[in-house]
Amino acid sequence: MRKLTADYIFTNNEAPIHQGVVIEENGKILDILHSREGVSDLETFEGFITPGFVNAHCHLELSHLKGVSDSGKRLVPFLLDVVSKRDMDDKIIMDSIAKADQEMREEGIVLVGDISNGSDTAKIKEQSSILYHTFFELFDMMRETPDIDASLATKISDFEMMPSPKSFVPHAPYSVSTQLYEKINNLNPEGVVISIHNQETLEEDKFFIEGKGDFRKLFETFGAELPANIPVGYSSAQYWSKFFKEEQALCIVHNTFSSAEDIKFIQEKFPHAYWVTCPNANLYIENALPNYQLFDFERMAIGTDSLTSNWQLSILDEMKVILKLNAYLNFEDVLKWATINGARALKQDGFGSLELGNSPGINLIKNVDVEKVAIKKGSVVEPLN
Ligand SMILES: [Zn+2]
């Protein structure tokens, strides 16, 4: 049993506790005390104690592509880089996956929503202390296939190799046919959480509304015909939302260019939808960030995206970027995005708060501004268990 104390304890169940104590055994929260006075055998730290971080959007299997696509190229050229350069020696791919998993553990990340296109990450996910929800991603460039079951056979056997929890998910609005949305819904059991990339570039709405722009070029490069229903005349979010029932649990990823109208529409239609922001990736690819003021903060979670579109896999670093560029937000708000909201988005109630009886991971954030209850540029995280 350990008794941990720091300048502030953030449980996510109540206001931050000044000089409180967390009592834990092998990671399980046994008690939270509101004062350290008279408590023996204390381990005293400088900084903040928080629940383990949740990375709600990652692509572990793309870890070997770090630096392969230059920053600032915009989404469609970035996607073309990923597709054309992702094949590499198996050992390089596997070593990069193991290293990325280790990086996340060292950064205090305990739960990850991870996109997979194949089974490369299965072994690491089984061995890691991180709990991964695999979002097994399907796409067909909006082109229907005569025998969809035969065309999905390999994907389904790869999916079966992945440890649970897992679900089939659509890649993005511009890459999934009506037939494939229906298939995904049929393959997934009721109540499972799915994800979708959404409005990561202005070009996405341009494609759905007018049938123009970079995505037209993407279809031409793949030798694919422009889908018959494009343009649909309305936004991408309005389009993909038609394929899901209101009770669908969703991690909607990026939303960098989502309009106030679309955000309101999605929040009203899907009570179990969460917005996953990946600020560093948005800056890396599009050099832009979402206008967070438009979103319901209770439904915001944070992702790192892949090492292909980021400099590191660190939720603390994503929090620093959000706070630096959005001074109306405070550390306590954004910590919820990084912990409990991510856990709720992934439907993993055992994570995200220092709740008695749970084992949510315990982080120490060091080199903080205690007076302002804020993190600083030089703040670092150290997992305490
Ligand atoms: Zn992604």
C-alpha cells in the first residue's frame, strides 16, 4: 500500500484537493484523503496527481512513418504520402510499434482508441499494460463492390486477431460507400463505440457540397471514378450522420473545420457522441485548430493521431498546445478532456477518475505552477504506478 501526496490531487469527482492524499495498492485506489496532516508513511511529491491519460485517437501501426510526410502539406497530399510510403520492412514496422507503445506508457497514457487497417499491432496490444480499443478501419473510396463479403474476408480475419475491445469503423466521410456503412453497422454488435475522421480539412466540405477541390484529385490519383452521388449539396457531417442511429456511441475525430451549425446538429442528434481533438496533428497537417468555443466541453476528448502527423505521442503535450493557444480554457477543464471524457468516449468507466476500487493509472505532473493551478511549458509527466 502506498500513500501519495502532492500539491494538488485531481480526482475528477470533486474540486482539486490541496495537499490531499491518494492511498493505492498495485494501482487500485483505496482511499482519497482531504488532508495529509497526521498521515504516516507518506510519499510526498511536488506537482499535481491526476488519473492516467486517455489517448482517444492514435494509429499505432503508422509509427514507422515518422517524418515521412513533411508538415504543412495539407490533408490530401499527406494521405497520398501515407498510402504510397507505408510499406516497409516488417522489423522496422514492428520495432516502431513497440517503441510507440513504450513512449505512450512513459507519457502516462493508460487507455488508447487506436485505428488499425491490419493486424500488425495485435501482439503489442496483447502484451502492453495500456488498454487499447481497436477501431478496425474500413474504406472503399465510396465504390460499391459486387461481392462485399469476399472483398472483406482478409479484413475480417485480421480483425479477429485483435484483442478486445474492438469495433469496425468507417475511415472518413469521403472514403466509405453506402453499402460499406451498412456492412459496418451489421458487423458491429449493438452498443459498441465507433470512430470517424471528420472535417479535418476545408476541402472535405468542398467535395460534399460542390464536388470540387483536392478530394477530386485524390479520386483521380487512385484511378477511382467520382461517386455518382457527389456532390450531395450539404456538409460532410450532415452526410455521414445519416448512416447511424441516434444511440450510436461515436468518437468524432479532428473537426478542425466543423461549422457551428454542424456541431450543434451532431450534438443534438447523437447524445453519446464525443469530439476528439488532435491539435498537434492539425497543426502538423493543416496548420489550423478547431474553434473549441463552439463545442460542448463535456464532450471533448484528446488524441495524438499517429507519429506520421505528430512530433511525439504525448497527451500532456497536446494539453500544452490547447492551453497555450486558447487562454480562455484552464488546466482543470482540459485535464477532463485528457482523462474522464476520453474514458467515457471509449466507454471504459474504470478509467479517467481516481474512483475508489478502480485502477485508472496515477500520474504525477511535475514542474507546474502551483499558485495558478496550471501547467507550464516545461511540465513533465511521470506515471506513479
Ligand atoms: Zn487519424
